[in-house]
Amino acid sequence: MRNKISLLSIATVCLIGTSLAKAEPMPDQYISDALKNDNAFSESFTAAIQPVLGDFPWVAEGGVATPAITVQKEGNNYLLYQGCKPHDCITQSYAVLYSSEQQEVVAAAFVDNDYMEQNLVNSQILWTGSEVTGLASVLAPYLF
């Protein structure tokens, strides 16, 4: 009986400790959840999108998004979040790389497309982030 109580106590402490642990962004999590649950991510994301908010006001809420995935470059792991403008994904979209280790959005790209009827006539990519030059190649496949 003593072993059962001991194991039960350990399991309870582990469950309580897990629920009290600081939430942080993770793979398979939507950006809207990361924005609500992790202050470091929310603050860094807000700073990263400031230069584009005039043209992309919807991005502050995450837009229509897919769950985060983990991507790597040179042994470093990043969470990749991507999304697009609600009801108009074809005209505006974004991809964001977050470093959990640095607690920072290290690179972000925002795509703004102009169409004439069904034809793409102009496309502009707006880049932000402290490490965008070194990480543009990681973001590029997720932009279109």
C-alpha cells in the first residue's frame, strides 16, 4: 500500500507541475493560441508585424492559419507559423519563424499580391526580423 500511495503522490505532483508550467508555443499549435497563451511569443510577434500592420491589419489576430510546424536550419529548431487574409488568402499571406530558445520571432515574411482578373500582376514580399537574411531560405518555400 505504501508504494501505491507514493506512486500516486508522484503522479499527482507531476500533473500539477505540468499544469503550472509556463505555456510556450509548440508544434501543432495555432498562432491564435500561441498569442493568447505565451507572453514572450505575443510580444515578439507584435513587434515583428508593426512595420506591416498598415497593409496587413488582419495579421494581428493571425488570420486563417495552419498549425505550427518545426523547421530546422544549421541545427537550430524554429516554429513556423503561416496564415493568410480571411476570405482572401490569395492576395495576402505570411510566414513567421519563432525561436523558442531566443523567445523571439527571428524572421517573418508578408506577401502582398495584386491581381487583374485571374492574372497575378504584382507580388511584393515584406521582410522583418533580426535574422531574416540568414533565414529567408527557410521561409521562402512557405510563402506561396
